[in-house]
Amino acid sequence: MATTHKRLSLLELTPSLAPLCRAIHNEIEDLCSSISEEASLGHDLQAIAAAMADRRHLISWLRQLGLPPASDLNDTGLTPEVEQILLLGASDEEGDQ
């Protein structure tokens, strides 16, 4: 699931891509927080699984569009290495089914 496109830096984003990038980064951050909270409370596993799938899709979009990883925007964002781990984990899960 590695991208074939060079990923842009934040400084290279066009004015039309910058808001999209920020929106995806913010949504990924919200999903990560939600996943952590729900998992620690032991809440609805279907909701956690859906949030994890959504996060993987957003990471995939970032990579496909060549947008920078969330770690470029803030210190708590996902790094390219963590993105890869999350995407590989999804591939493993899909192969098990």
C-alpha cells in the first residue's frame, strides 16, 4: 500500500490543497483520540473498528494524493512509519478473512 507519489511538504501545498490536508489531518487526530477513549472504556467494538477503518482510509488518501503526513503538522500526528504499520495491519486483517 505504499504510495508511488512523492509526498509534498506543508510548504509545497497549493492554496486549494492546504485546507483539504488540514481537514484530513484533523479528522485523523479526532479518530485517533476517539479510538483511544473508546478502547480504554471498553465501549462498542463495532464503533472502534469503524473508526479504525476510517483512519486507514484517510491515511491512504493522504498517501495517494501525495499530501504530507500528520506529523508534519503537529508533534502528535502520525508519522509515515506509523501510517505504514496501520496500513499493513489492515492488509493482514483482510487476508485473515
